Amino acid sequence: MIHAAGLVPFTTIDFPGRLAAVIFLQGCPLRCPFCQNPALQSPDTPTDTDWTDIFAFLESRRNRLDGIVLSGGEPLMMPGITSLAEYIKSLGYQLAIHTSGVYPDRLRDLLPLIDWVGLDVKAPRDKYDLLTGRPHMVDKVWESLTILRDNRIDFEVRTTCDPRYLTIDDIARLGKELAAANVSTYVLQTYRTFDGDINPPEESAIRSFFRDQALQDQLSALFPHYGTR
Ligand code: SF4
């Protein structure tokens, strides 16, 4: 069974061009050292969010929201995602998935239901184990990227720049790897500190990626659509 970890009833930024709500699903197989919500990692942790309330919400917002985002955690971790996605689509919503890309087979199965994907690519290939806290994930992520690209799914790749684990050179190398794979939309995300952040990075280090004009120029040149947030 999938546990729902929370609901954001309205967003204009999580599903490009659509008015949407976000459903957060419990469970993630990764152990990113910078994870801001480790409570989401176990799929078995009981939550206060009741599916009855979410289903009532989905029924009530038909024709008022364009889409629903399934996020996590890792929303593709649990097999029940297919039934949930089918139900959301049956109500007339467009569907977006925010994923770390570590379940390429499940992603492939869901393609007919998906309208947009936000794919986290966390590091260049040689640093993937460090950034995810798990070995052998990088090939799965790149398989997911290839699936999205080859099936012409509308998707964005994004990377969160935590200066404790990534350098400007890492992002420059990752940009080249992604451009070589014909990624067209890439977003560099600011690391945001949070309550309980152990040894948080300096603001100047966080901003260094975005102030480095050579890096920004390189990424702007590599991708037809490049942005920061
Ligand atoms: S993928 Fe997201 S939820 Fe999972 S461990 Fe990494 S940061 Fe946390």
C-alpha cells in the first residue's frame, strides 16, 4: 500500500504551465546526504494524511485544476502508483511525476498516462553513489532519461547544487553529459537550508554556482531551455 505523506492543494510552479496540486508519496530508496525530509524515506511510516481526504479533494477540484503532481519521496517506488495514476487521469487531470529516475521499468509502464516529468539528475556519473547514498543507481537514472527522450515525453532535468557535495566543475561536467544526451530543458536549483540542517553550507557557497558567469554561459549555450530557481 502507498502511504500519502501530504498534499499541497495549489501550485503554479511544480507543473509548468498548469494550475496543479501536489500529492507527496511516502517512500524513497535513496539516501541522499542532503535529504531535507528523511522522514519520507521509509515507505512503511504511517502518516496523518488520509487517502479518503485526498480522493475527496481530487473529486472536488475537477475542472478547477489542470493537473496533479505525484512527488515524494520517490513516487515510483510502490507498484500501486499505476492504479493511482489511472484514477487521477480518469478524473480528467493531466499528470506530472517528480522522480529520481531509479525505476525506469515503472516509468516506461506509466508513459501513456504521463503529461510531464521533472527528473532529478543529482550528479555527474562518477559522483552518483556519493550524492544518492546508494550504489548502482546511475545507470537506472540514465535509462529513465533515455526513455523520456526517446518517447518524446515533455520533461525537465534538474540538479540541486549543494556545495558540500558538488563543485562548479561537477556541474560543468554534468551539463556536458546531459547535452550529449540531447536533453533540451535543464534547471539548476538552489540548495535551501532547513531547520535541523546539520552543518549547513554558507550562503556564499550556495550562490557560487549561480554567480559563476562562465558556468552560466556554458549551460545557457548547451541547452535550448536553461533556467535557475
Ligand atoms: S531522492 Fe529526495 S527524498 Fe529520496 S533521499 Fe534523495 S532527497 Fe531524500
